[in-house]
Amino acid sequence: MATQGMFEVRPDRSGPKNLGVLLVLGSLMVLTYGYADWKSHSVGLSDEEAETFILNPSLAGDENITVAEYRAFEDEARENSAFLIRAVSLLIGGALVLIGGLFLLKLKRVGAYLCVA
């Protein structure tokens, strides 16, 4: 019966910890995007940032728009609280994933539930 210890089922401790590290890093990115949207709701882009955004072909697509057209879109989105709604949802989701990732690092089961919520 010496071989029984070799095939004994043991809990995996490295998998949840590795996943917890990845979730914490990912949540920091989501929280950064949420903060950027929060800032966009209150301040908006400067003229230089808007021009850079418009001139970047991967972001603008095939359409040629002017800074004034982008400002009109941004003002309409700000009036409808689009940036605020997105910022709050990203901040809440990022916080849940951050807390869940930290619990997974401590190998607590509630961490997995928080990350899925």
C-alpha cells in the first residue's frame, strides 16, 4: 500500500493563486478604464487629444469627421450620462473582480463567487 500516497487526491493550490493574480491585474485595467470614463464625464478630451483620436485610422474607421462633429457627439453623450453610466459599471465590476482576486489569492471560495458576480 505504499503506492496509495502517490495517487492520493490533493487540492490544487497553485491554480487558484495564479488565476487570482491574473484577475487582480485585469481588474486594475478595468478600474483604470472606469476612472478614464469618470474623467471624460466631468472634463472631456482636450483639443489635441480629440484631434489625435480623430486622426488615428484604427479608431475613426472609414469616416472622416471633424473635431467639431466629435465635440457634438461628446457633448450629447455627456448630456445623456453615457460616460457616467459606463464609468460606474466599470468601477463596480472592477472592484468586485479585484476583491474576488484577492480572496482567491488567499484560497477563499467566496473569491470565485465575487469574480463571477
